[in-house]
Amino acid sequence: MDKIKAFFSPSSVAVIGATDKEGSVGKAVLDNLLAAKEARRVYPVNPTREKIYDLKCYPTVAALPETPELSVIITKAETVPDMVEGCAKAGCRSIIIISAGFKEIGAEGKAREDRITEIAQKYGVRIIGPNCIGTIRPLSKLNATFFNKVPKEGHITFLSQSGALGTAVLDWAVSQDIGFSAFVSLGSMLDLDFGDLIDYFGADPETRSIIIYMESIGSSLKNARKFMSAARGFARTKPIVILKPGKFPESNKAAMSHTGSMVGEDSYYDATFERSGAVRVEEIGDLFNCATILNAARLPKDARLAMITNAGGPGVLATDALLTRNGKLAKLTDKTLEELNKILPAAWSKGNPLDVLGDANPQRFASTIEITLKDPGVGGIVVIYVPTAIAAPGETAKAIAKAAAGASKPILAAMMGGTDTTKARQFLHEKRVPNYEFPEEAIKTYQYMYSYARNLEMLYETPEDLPGDVSAPKNYLKIIIHNALKEGRTLLSEEESKNLLTTYRISSTVPHLARNAEEAASLAQETGFPVVMKIASPDISHKSDVGGVILNLTSANAVKKAFGDMVQSVKKVKPDARITGVTIQKMVTNYDYELIVGSKKDPTLGPVIMFGLGGTSAEFFKDVAVGLPPLNQVLARRILEKTKTYKKLSEGFRGKPPVNLLMLDEVLVKVSNMVIDFPEIKELDINPLVVSSNEAIALDARIILDEAIGDTHDHEHLIISPYPAKYIQTWRTKDGRSLLLRPIRPEDEILERELLTSLSAETMRQRFFQPLKEITHDMLSRFCNIDYEREMAFVAEYNQSGKKRIVGVGRLILNPDGETGEYAVLSADDFQGAGLGLKLSDMLIGVAREKNLRRIYAVTLSDNRRMLKLGEKLGFTAKTRPSGEVELTLELA
């Protein structure tokens, strides 16, 4: 991380391309750096000049009296690769390339980038840019940009992919007196990307929130994977707010499946941000509104909002704004209404919005807020104020601030009006009460707050343990897919597609291929009437569109006639299509709903899982939602909940019973497992998936293969690491007890709690250095719901008389430097001395080597003889810290 630190607090900077020519970028950057020359040494580099101002100018970086910690390159694009190589050979490892003229201009520029990348990898150089405006760090008085204003110190880090928009936003923020911990213009992201910088500022004590203007997440799955891992790592403690403009053109005309045509690029980004715990906003102002108020201690736990106003009109407008954004009005309890009736005039609104009338004084506002906050059905409050002679803005603001000071629920204020109200809003700002000029802004911000809270809750909610199979027999399916691609087929037959489904235990009708009318009639009689006939062709994906589906055939003669009619009809529409015959399958008539489940893969963001209303009208209604694999039960349920169809499924509709939602969760998890196992799947459709109360059957399925797929290892097609089943193994303790050793899962929360509560006081002290006074869901979710990319925890599961126990945990947490990691191990009291600590430690050492760590370490108490002895056996060296604790270190490279 030292290389990244140099971008924000270097002790020395070289400006390559420095000049004093008026109006030039080289002069602007040099002037900005020299404005704080007492903070660092600044070296102009320009072979055509001996001096710039009163500074000696150097011909190359190698000629400098020292190796600069940071170099800023502002030369012509064609010279930049040589400049980068010169910096690298001189020992500089952090470079900002402001120059433009790279991949954005075509092949010539791309070749320059490729050469720079090669140099950077050879010498271990980190680069921001090219085509960027640089970095600003107010705290260290660094302005390595050509922007001529420096914002004041603050606690917001702003990352912008666009230099022009970045400076515009920065200019606006400076005019609004908004402080920053840092500003970074990323440009083309040749090297440093969003993931790197979220990792850095996530650990920065001066940064409380991160706001991002993002045009794209990057150009590769690697960029997306880094972003996802970093954002998931820090979103819980430091809000990440993203403005990503444009609902991108859905270039899906060539899609071969319903999923392919219904899932657009923007859906991927929505799913990515939601799964990462970030908040996506719509406008520039929203970035700062959210960044300044998203405090984990004050997030709404409930979507239901109460509005308190002294004017009916703004209350109505606010209600419209709330409902338009799919928000919810809180329904006040009888007890709350009774309490309010005691303090409010008889003419008050008697409901939500709470119109406390135009003659309300500040005390009436305060009392109403106090009572409303206690209502269990209220997640937060928006106070809407219009100026009156009775309630002066300043006094009302004081009353709101006082009520908000001790509140556990968020209180936002919309104070409408002119000069006096502006002063009142400023007072609220100083008291850290979110406030706005208009109610709609407050409503929108509350919705963002709830969205952030909901995303975090979803990420760490304990899922139910579904009976899914993470090790389905798949090698024979790999052969089927390989052979199809070898034959030049990207569309699997319906029989092949359903073979995958049934292997993953998704119920499906079985298609039987018939090559002529007689064979079709015979198969229909064997299957049992009524039957469905479908055209069989490797060139036809949407069979219904070409007359390739006939339902409810009830006799052999009907089947024979249908065969001839179908083949003739399809040939008219698709004369070049290869027709191998038809398929016959049982007609399913007893169901309540038609749904669609699918998947689509993006080159940069990987696959998504899609769910929604299915059938022939699926593309018309487009009532679908998407989520990222891997899924568990909670994540699957969140996808269901985002559709309009969910209400019908959960409650029943027009005499149809509700559906077993766990059954649908399970289908989505199984599809997720399939997509995880097969990077070859480009698009997948199960449409319709017909559902009754306790049964789901796939009537049609199509899988489209990715002909460009190469050798993909370790789930490289995903941006979230799935459950690493490869580590699962059985093992026996010294005394012969059989254990299942496996990576931890979110579903283990109950077992983890049972382990911790069973520990003796001494074992607890030795592992955690102190008693755990309270074992909370938040704590347990941090233990169990981990990112396998940057952490690994193995549990030892013991099955004793049919009851499962976790009797040991070994954990390795990677540090942001990617080179070291901290490890710890814990055994239940009745499994100490059985060799379990050694086994778990050995497994973690193996993981550390896989991840190319240079060393791992553990911190233990000086009287923890078991751990010290274990460390000695494993080859760790021991060193006593000044605090008295012992650090055990194992060098791996």
C-alpha cells in the first residue's frame, strides 16, 4: 500500500513536462504543487529547460538528486511509455499520467497502453491514468492536478472516472463549502481502479464515506471482481455512494433467449451495487446528500416513513414523492394517535402525514416528533416546515435538532423559505441534522438511506439452510457441452438443456425426439395424452415465434397431422433452418403460475440470475429482477421480492393459493450453482417454469453456449468468489472422532453461536483476550458471512448422535497489502489436545500459499501455552510485543 500512499502524501514529486508557459497543463500542475512547496520537494523535469521560475530543471528523472516518491507525466502521448520506463528504472514506483492519446484514440493508443502495462509489471510500478487530471489530498496539502481550487479538509473521498465532470463537481462542492479527504481522477484505469482505491480509502482514518462517479466498472472481470471484493469489505463501515449515469442501450437484438433480451447492462450494475452494499443515486447533489448522512448508527430499520408538517399542501406533495419512489407511509398505532390527540388541536389530520396545522409553534413540532418516534411502525421522520409568524425558522430548527440529538431513528428536515430559513438550515447542518429546501429532496434521501440499510441487511442476513447440492455430477455434462461446441453448435437441444436442469435436481418435463410422424405418434402414446409437440432444430431458439409449438394434442392422428403441419410451417418461416424432427413431451395442465428463471453473462460483470413473470408474454411485461451468483436462500428471496409478481406468489391471487417460496428460493439457488459450475453458459432460460403451491416444473429450457470461452479456472467468470467446496474433507482426530472440515458458510451462524457460548472462560480469554459480554447477530455475521477472496475460515463439524456441532474454527484474514495475513485458531474445550488446531492451521497455511502470501502471523497471550507450542511445531518465530502479547510469524516466501 506504500505505492498507493505516495499518490496522496509523497515527500517528493517529479513533474515531467513541467513548464511556465501560460495556459498549459504543465504550468498548472507545477504551480499547484509549488503552492505547498513547504510540504514536499518538487522537481521540474524538462530536457529543453535549465530553469523554471527559480527552480533548477532536470533533463530526466534519473538526473534528480533523489528518487521521487511520485512522478506526474504531462508529455505528449507518444513519449509517455519512454517517460514511464525512465521513472521505473530510476526507482519511482508511483506515477500519474495526465496525458491523453491512448486507447480512446484507437489501435495506436492501445499499443502505447500495452507497452506501459508491460513496463509497470516488470518494475512493480503503480499508475493512475492515463487521460486523468490527477489527485488532491487536502490534509497533506497535495494538489497534483491542473484544477486551480483546493477544497477544504473533510471526510469524503471522491473518485471520478471523468476528469471534466470531476472538476465540475469539485468546483460545485467547493462553492458549497464541502470538505474532502481526497479527490482522485482515475481516467482510463490502466492500472489503479475503483477496487484498489476503495481498499486504500476504506482503511484511511480520515475518510468516512466514498463517493464515486463511474462511467464503467472497468474493462475486465478482474476490475469488477476487485471492486466487488473491496466494496463488500468496507460498505458496512464506510458508505459507498455511486452515480453511474445513463440507462445504457440494451444491445440485445441478437439475444437468443428471453433472458438475453430482457436483461440490459444497467440491470447488471444495479445488481452489482446492491450486492456490494453500495448505494446508487441519480443526481450529483444526491452524492453529497448521502455521503454526509449515511451513518450506520442512524439508518432506518423500517421503510415506513412518518411526515410531520405545518402545511397540508407540501405534505401531499411529499406523499406523492414517497409513493412514486415505491416508499411506504407509516400507519400510526392507536396508542400513538391517542397520545397525539392529547397535544394537538382537534383539527389536526388524525393520520400520516401529520398536519399539525399552520399555528404550530416549535414546542408542538418537538412534542409531535417525540411521540411519533416511539411508534414501532415508524422507521424515520421527515419534518416539513413552511415559515409562519407563530413558528420562527430558527426556533423551529432548534426544536428539531434537540429532538434529533437523542433519536435512534433518522430525522430529516425540509425547511422551505428564504433568508431566515436558510440560516435555520445552516444551523441544522451544524447540528448534523440532514436538511433540505424542498420535501422531495428529503424523501429521496430517506429512500437512499433505507436502500443502504436494506442492502447491508441483505448481505448479512442469516439464510435458511437449503438442501442444495454443491457437488452435482457434472463431468459428463462438460463432455456434452464440449461436443456441442466442437460441432459448431451454441444452442443446446431442449433435451440437453433439461439434462442439466435435472442433474441439478430441478424438476422438468422430458422431451423425446421423433424424426417422423409415425415415430411421433408412437412416442405420444407411450407418454400418455395430452402431449406437447415442439420443433427440434439447432437453428431455432424461440420456437413459438415460428409456429414450432403445438399444445394439447390428444390423439395419435392429431400428432401425425401436427407433425406435417409444423414442419411445413417452420420451413416457410425459416427455410434455412436444419430440422431434425420434433420432440414429444407430456402436457402439464395443473398449475397456477407461469414464471421465468434465467441467466445471462456479461464480459465484464459476469453472469446474473434472472427471475420474473414468464410465459409467452414475458418479454412484453418484463416484470423481472436480477441478482448476482452465488446465491443463498436470503439472496434468492430478495430477487423474488423485487418483482411485482412476488405479491401474487406470496399471498395468492384470484383463488389461486400462495406458493411455497422456499421452493422457489431453492430453484434460484440451484440455477446459481449451475451457472457457477459452467462458465460455458452464456444465456439460460427456463420459460415457463410452471408453479403450483408446492411444485415447480420446467416446461421449456434453452441454454446458449459461449463459443469464445477458453480455459477458465477457479470460477474466473464470476465477480464474487463462490463457496470453495474444493476444501471440504473428512478427518479423524487423534482419539478417532470423525470430523467434516469445510469452509464456513452464512448458514453456520446458529452453530457458531453454540460454539462460542459453550467455551470455558479460560478458552474465551485465550482466543479473544477478554470475555465476550454479548454475542450479537452482527458479530456472528462477520464471522460466518465472509468474502472468500480476502478471508478464509474453516470449521470442524462434528455429528454427535444426529446433532451437528462446530467444534473448531481456523481463520485467515488477508491484509490490504495482499502479501500478509493474520490467522487464528479455536478448538472447543472437549476437542483441545486432539490435533485439531494443528490440522486447521495446516489447511490455512495451504490457503496462504495458494494466495501467494509472503508471511502469516498470529497474536496470542504470553500464557497461552497451547498456541505457543503449536506455533513452535509449525515453524513460527515468536516475538513479544511491548504490550506483552506474543506475535507468531511464519515466512512463506
